[in-house]
Amino acid sequence: MSRSSRRRPLVAIAAALLSAALVAGDAFAQDRAPQRFGFGRAATAAEIKGWDIDVRADDGLGLPPGKGTVAAGEKLYQEQCASCHGEFGEGNGRWPELIGGEKTLRSEDPRKTVASFWPYAPGIFDYVRRTMPFAAPQSLSDDDTYSIVAYLLNINDLLPADATLDAAALKAIRMPNRDGFVQGDPRPDVPVGEPCMSKCRKEPPRITSDLAQRLGVTPDNRRQK
């Protein structure tokens, strides 16, 4: 018997043992799937709550309880926001301005401010609470955030100076640019309607250029032959 012939039974046995070990390991992993990594734990409700702070812009879903006033917001704004956005929201240096810009979006110099660009008021709350102030994001309380948003709406003539802002009042505000966003893709070569999600190709793909081959960045089957 040749040496290679003697090896074949050993190879077959080793393959069988490996296959059995893999099956057993897979079954063991499925039985212990929740602990298969052996570390970590499920997040607590309090931990999830700390991250689950987003607010849906259009209908305000997720707005927290609380309230704020324009007067309190003015004081907070001067302390937390004015160094970047200017004392009156006019912008400081290259930091964004927050007032003005009405009817400029179609001009050669569009100014995207709170009043001219943002379509929904709850979105302002969401952005301020998650990202501001720039040096210490998420350091504002919910009441502080309501107050700052109230002041921003006031300096944009969207809220009276004596107003108190809460979730219901914020959702009721209609922003000037509510209808300024286009639904869908405006490019002429993009079909209108529901996008196709499966079996969309009507004809097989075809090569329209050999530029990649001429640049030498893809194999050329003809040269390989």
C-alpha cells in the first residue's frame, strides 16, 4: 500500500471529527445565544432613556414635559449662545446667524436661518437639546431648552415676548418655510412614484465604455488569454 493510500483513511476520520465538532459547537452556540460572548449585559431602562432623546421634527413625537419662557431664554441665550451666534442672533464671525434671511432661499445668497429655513418648530428643540451649546452639548435641562427655543422664536417674530413654551405650544407653531421643501427627487431622469425595490432591471447590463481597462485599473480578459 502506498503512503498516500495509507493517509486517506486518516484524512477521512479527521474530516468527520471536524464536522461533528462544528455541528456540536453550533448547537451549543444556539442554546447559549444570549450569553455566547460571555461579557456585557442588557441595557437598563434608565440607560436607554439617556440615549433615547430624539424628537421627531414634523409632529413633535418625543418632546419631553417641561416649559420655558422667552424672558428666561434671553438670559440663557446670552450666557450659552451669544458668543457664537451673536447677542441678537446675527451670527458672530463665521458662526451661523439665527435671524433674518426671509425670502432669500431662491436668491444667489441664500441665508438659512431659524425662520427662513427650518420647516418644523419641534426640530429646533431636538437640535438644540442634542448639540448645543457647542462646547457642552446635552448640558441644558429640558426647561432650559424650551426657554432658549422660545427666545429664538421670539427674535424671529414667531412667538410673543411674554409667551410660555411647552410641547403643545411648540407643535402648534407653523414655521414660514413649512411648504418650502420638495417631496421626492427633482431630477428629470428619476421616475416619479414609489421606488422599485426588487426585479427592477428591464434589460441586462451592458458595457458602455472601456475606460477602466484603458487606465489599467481592471483586468483585461483578452490579455490574460
